[in-house]
Amino acid sequence: MFQVKTELDLSAEHEGLIIGLLDQPEKFSGPLAILDERFAGMLTELVKSGDISAKLKSISKVHSLGKIAAKRIWFVGLGKEKELSFDQLRESFGKLFKEVKNSRLTEAAVYLDSFITEKFDGRDAAHALSEAVALASYQFDGYRQKSNEPERKLEQLTVYSESADEADVQASLTVGYAFGRGTNSARTLVNTPGNMLTATDLANYAAELAAKYDFEVEILDKPEIEKLGMGAFLAVNKGSDEPPKMIVLKYQGKDEWKDVIGLVGKGITFDTGGYSIKTKTGIVGMKTDMGGAAAVLGVMEIIGELRPEQNVVAVLAATDNMISGGAFKPDDVITSMSGKTIEVLNTDAEGRLVLADAVTYAKHHGAEYLVDVATLTGGVITALGVHTTGAMTNYEPLYEQVLEASMEAGEQMWQLPLFESEKKRVRNSKVADLNNSPGSEGHAIVAGAFIGEFAEETPWVHLDIAGTATASKDYDLGPAGATGVMVRTLALFVERFEPIEK
């Protein structure tokens, strides 16, 4: 996909040459001054007249008219240098490559040095570039009949950089592209309809990932799940004709199996709400209720590509939540793998039930730090909207590492409180140790508090992505539909993770 060259070649026949343009009074300098000379100073005049704009995220396209070998020049406005953030740099690339995709270019070149600033070196610019190429070019083709028109998409990108180290640029391009592709894999899983992505299909996907990247894999079938006493997980599956799967992937990047990070994903492949059935409008889109499991699989793909020196166990609880004569009901009491009993007050609060057993099983596999990710509650949307992931923790030093990764990834999160009063609400049952739905007040918080009962003393972070797992409209780094949220955050978290003195 990427080819790095150390000198800008204006004689190379590219379909497009991409140049960053900062909003500053200085004239073109260096190679860009030579480019302007080829145009007899007309590029400077076009900037002055506003036909080429340096405004942030503006895209200006100029035909070369044979002045250089590239057919067109694409100028990307970056705004004021002091105000440009890494997120804005990445989003500017994203907006550009959406237009490149719409123009059906198969090949282009980027003058990377024009995107390097005092704050962002060649490695930063290369990472932002390659991540944005993958994310912004993504589309889910769906199941419409295919056109006979041949597909044209970007297949090669030449990256010119005269000031940055060639090996550093190539490495950053590789990392950024892996992050983007892992996110896109999660997007595709979430976009896939529930009749085409059952728990068995999800397990098969994980097994293929394990074979490709040499992960250790364990897939528990229903008899094995029953033997282990995962009553919370099994209760959610009772109404389904599809067998449940508890999926485990292990990656060992250290000599010893210690300091193990447990990534736990909710994998409800379709959620009817069970007997606490969803409304006719609320049930639409529930194919996305496995967004947490998809995110974890996306992270594992990135881990497989980049091989960080970390130990990771991924645990995914996969089933649908259906209605039948055998389905679990409100007022049922079930026993989790941990031995804790649960009074079911709401069968649509099923995600926390499957996560209860998945968290316990992650600890069984040696997880010393836990991060669960789930499309868990509508309450988090009410609280934080659709652009911010809700987070909770029982251990601030671990949360700080996840938060730092989210800021770099450009994926907003906000910490919700975990007070003793909310824990008491979860424990308020006259017939069991816990209840799964103590009321609608602070719904996102009590849902997280419930999962925390199974994390117990293990350092744990909970991420509720119910609002952020999908987008209702196109944005700079992707189309409407699944976002793959938290894939890049958790991949960065794993890569940078530092064990914590407890």
C-alpha cells in the first residue's frame, strides 16, 4: 500500500499529489517553492485569492495542466499551526481520503513534509496519514446486487519525506494502517446482520484470527459452559435456538504469563430484550449489541500484526437474547460462575449477566487487570450523548492509562462515579446476592456497578459504548454505521501498558 521515498519527485506520473497547507503569511518554501515556480507563481495567487484554502479541513483541487507530471494537486488546509491538534491532522487526512475515494483514484502521492509541524514530526504525520487512509476509505458493501462496473480504489500511496527518517516513517505507516484495519474489521462485524453472524460465526472468526496470528484459542460449547457453572451466561441463552460460545484468545508477548491484561467483550449477536421486550423501534439495530466483542477482536488483530511485549487474554461471551417457552423470565434466580446468585428483574439487562461470567472466566485465565467493553445501556446515551463513551473503574491508576490512550486515539470518554450507594442498590435483593436491574435512575452507573461485583478486587475499567458504537451519519473518519470505537484506544492501551504497583 505504502512506498516511502526520500525526495519529492515532480516528474513522477501520479494521479494526484497531496500537499498540506498551513494558514501562515510565509510564501511557499523549499520544494513547494519549486512547485510554485513551475506554475509561474500562480499557486501563490490562488492561495491569495482563496481558490486554494488553508482553512482547516478544506480540500482544494488544482489540475496540473502539464506543469508537473502529476495529473492533479490536492491541497489540504491545516489552519493555524499553533492551533492544529493531532486529532485535527488525522481528521483532515480523513476528509481528504474520502474525496480521493469518491474520485476513484487508484494511486496517489503525499508530500509528508508539508504536514510536519513543530508539534508533529514525521512519525506523527505518517501515523495520522495511514490510520486515516484505512478508516476514511472503509465502506460496508452490504448485500445489494453488485454492479458490473469494475471497482476502482486506492491501492498505492507514495509518501515523500525529505526531513524524516525513512525507517521511522515506514514503521509509523505500518502501525497506523494496522490500527485502521483492526478498527475496520470490528466495524464489519458490527454491521453484519444477526442472521449472518451468530455466536458460532463469531467463534469461527476468532478461531481464524487465532490461526493467522498464532494465538492460543479456547471455544467453550454449551456442555462445557454448563460444566463450569456459568449460569448467568446460560440464562441469557435459554430462549435461543443458537448455541452459546465462550471464546478465549491468548497472546503471550512476555516470557512469563504475568501482568496479564484481560479484555472482555459483550457478544450479544441480537437482542430482543427477552420477555422485557424492546419496542418495535428500539429493537431495530440490535445486531450491533456485540460491538464490545467486535472491538476486542479488532484489538486482537492489531496485537497480532504488531506483536507488543504484553500478555493479553481476550474473553468474549457470545449468544443472542431471544424469546421462547424456555427463555429466562423476570423473577428468575440464577447462579453465576462465581457462585453469586442473581435475581433477574429485567431480561433486557442481559449484557451485564453474560459479562459477569466472562469477567470471572478472564480471572480464571490469569487476568490481573480487566477492561470490559460493551454496548450496555441506553442510560449512558442519556447521560453522555453519542460521542462520548462512559467509563467506570475500581482502580484509578488503571483508568488513567486507558484515558491517556483514548485521548491519543481521539475517542472521547468520561468517567462515571462508582459510589457505595450504587453498589448497595445492586446488592438489594430479598432472594439473591444481587439483582440485575435496581431501577432506571443512574442506569449506566448501576449496570457498571453490577459488573464490578464480579471484578471484585482485580483492577478493572468498564467501557459502555452504547452511544458511540454506531454513527447516524458520515463523518471525517468513516461512514454512517459501526464506528469500531475503542479498538484503537485499547490497542494503544495494551501497547503502552505499564504494570501498576498494587
